[in-house]
Amino acid sequence: MFDSTPLSIQQKVGVIILGFFAGAATAVAASVVGCLIGIAIALCGRNGLFSLGEYQGWLPLIGMSYGFYAGVIIGLIVCWRFCTKRLT
């Protein structure tokens, strides 16, 4: 069922690069989601549902930055899991 031949150096490097790209894509996706949530909350505040004060215009940027921080942490976990799964 599983091939027991060891991976070559090129295959190992490829797996590590793919894991890095998977982690980076996770960080970017979390940043985009944070920005979209910030836009949605800012639009709800603009419609009069609640008052956000001077932070209303900055919510998309705030959501993007905090989403990126969370995405980096989640991306590191994704990269680690991707590499360990394919290198063992």
C-alpha cells in the first residue's frame, strides 16, 4: 500500500517548499478573511446598528493586520503538518 523507498533530496526540498507555500497561503487567506469581517462590521456600524466611533473606517485594516498575525501562527502549523506528513 505504501511505498517504502526513501525520498530523494529533490523530493524532500520540493515537499518543504510546498509546505512553505501552503503556510503562506494560509496566512494570506486569514488576512483577507479578517479584512472582509472588518468591512462587514464597518458597514453594520454605518447602517446605525451600533456606534463604532472613530475606529469605523479603520476596521478593515485592523482586521487585516490581526488576521495576518493569526494566519502566521496557523500557517506555521499547516507547514509543519504538511512537511511531517509527507516526509515520514
